[in-house]
Amino acid sequence: MIECVINISEGRDLDLIEEIALAAGNDLLDVHCDPDHNRSVLTVIGVAAPPAIIRAAVQRLDLRSHAGVHPRIGVVDVVPFVPLEGSTFDDALTARDATAWWIADDLRVPVFLYGPERTLPEVRRGAFTTIRPDFGPPEPHLTAGAVAVGARNPLLAWNLWLSSADLEQAKTLATSVRGPGVRALGLQVGDQVQVSMNLIDPLHVGPAEIYDIVAASAKIERAELVGLLPRAVLETVEPKRWEQLNLSIDTTIEYRLDR
């Protein structure tokens, strides 16, 4: 079974987001919208839904009018394929490559691959400068920009909102937790700041550990889970801390699959 976590550059127009999400049909597991990041994360299952969502987003969104806190290279910014139980990383790579080729051939949007070849941060830093698209035109699409299509293992997209509005503090904290298992940015979000993170090895470097590191230096207002998490990650955390970390049974991938 393959999961796909599609990040689109629209988080404010809820009717438009719903219209795009409906393209996934019954394969849609979750939608997380963030108006400040102006970004939505659509979690789907299988390989049929991603092209439908990608086409709908490319047809309806325009990168030229987009403004938001989160870095992005396109209206469909990131499309990672994730192997779940019953599938392998090679299956995710196969889905990645087929989808990348389809985007370039059918929609004429340039595609950058990430996974074994390079990381997503490397794509963001080098797109159209030091890194040429792997598929499609050599220049950004006028309205859609480009798409980063990847294969990865399950991760935890997770934010910590700080009580202080000190952006430099948020950036310092992001640097302090950043490492092989954690990608982190300190961001200004409206009149607040957050440490925005991907915990890329959450079974070994989990949310409780990172929360405690940040809390030792700053007061945390709240934690925010973006999208879903594997049940195995939830089971590494003491249940009494789930609420503090914004985790729960009903936000696990397995719970949504069983509904």
C-alpha cells in the first residue's frame, strides 16, 4: 500500500481546497489547511488519486498570485510517495517516477526528483540554478511553477508555536534541533512564530524528545500535527503526553484506513 502526501500552495480558499480534494474521491484520508503558510496537505492512499489532485490544482491555482510563509516551488509543491505495510521503498520509487513522467508529459510542468538522488532541501536550494529539472521543460511553468516528486519513508510534519513572538529565537531553536533526523525552520506566522519541523526518523527522534529540547529554552504555546502519523510513532509516546504534543489515535494513518 502506497501513501501520498500532496502539498498544494493554497490554504485560505476553503471552497477551492475542497474542490481540489474532491478529485481524490474515496482515496482521500485527510486535509490539513494553513492560511498563514497558504498551504494545504492532502493525504491520499494509492497511486490513482495523486494525478487527479495534481491536475485539479494545476488547472485552478496560479503561483503568480500566491503569498505565504512556507517555501514553495510550485502550486503543487511536493508530492512524496511513502511505502506502508505491504509495499516496499522500490514500490514508492516506481510510483514516484511514473507520476513525475506523467506530470511533465501531460501537464508540461517541470519536475525535480528527490529521494535517493538528493534531499528535498537540496531541491529547494538548487531548483533551476544548480539543479535542472529531471523531467519536463527547463523553465518554470508560467502559472504552476514546478513540482518536487519524491519517495521517502514515513515522517512526522509537526510545528511548535512559541509564546514569544521572537523570530530570532525561533530560528536559533530550529538550528539547535536540526540534524540527521530533524529538518527545522524558524518562521514568522502572522504575529506569532513557530519552529516548523519534519521529523524524518520519528521512531528514533520523536516529538516528545524535540518538545522537551525546545521547552528547555522557550515557552511553548502549543504543538501542531500537520497531516497524519504512523501508529508506530504514536506508540513510542506516553499516552499522557498525546494531548500536549497534539497527537491522537484518530490522526494515525491506520485509523483513517480502517474507517
